[in-house]
Amino acid sequence: MVGAADVAAAYVKCLEMCNADKVTIWADNCCGQNKNWTLFTTLCICVNQEWCPSEVSLKYLEKGHTYMKPDSIHGLIGKKLKKTSRSIYFSQFR
């Protein structure tokens, strides 16, 4: 199960790879992953670093309208990862 710290770490990695000064992140309303103090605190720390964009906006889809196009492939990715015996690193998903 993916928790708040895992999601925050993924957002930080994306921000590290980003070259924009302002970033908008669209997320679903999952309190355990996208609406919590771990994520908010992590993003506050990031925007105060020289390497990070100066502005990061979080926008949430309206309740009942949280279907996002990537949702349709998450299950397929999970199945493939379960069948893979080797380690897969975040950098391979670029």
C-alpha cells in the first residue's frame, strides 16, 4: 500500500526533475496520500530550496469526478510489477 511518505517522495522527485518556476499538481481527494500534513510539509520545505520551483499548487478534483486517465492503467502496471522478479527504480519510469 502506498502511503503519504511514498507519495511525497514521488512528488519531490518530480520537482527535482522539473525545470519550471511554477508547478501545478492535480490529484484525487485521497486523504491518506494526497491530502495530509506529510505531503504539505514536504512541499513547503521544497519550495524554500534553491533547486525547487518557487510555487507549487495542489489542485484536487471534485468529489465524484476523481477519474483521471492514468487510473485506467494503474492496475495493469501493478500486475506487471508483481510478475517482475528484478528491482525497478523510479528513474526507469521517465
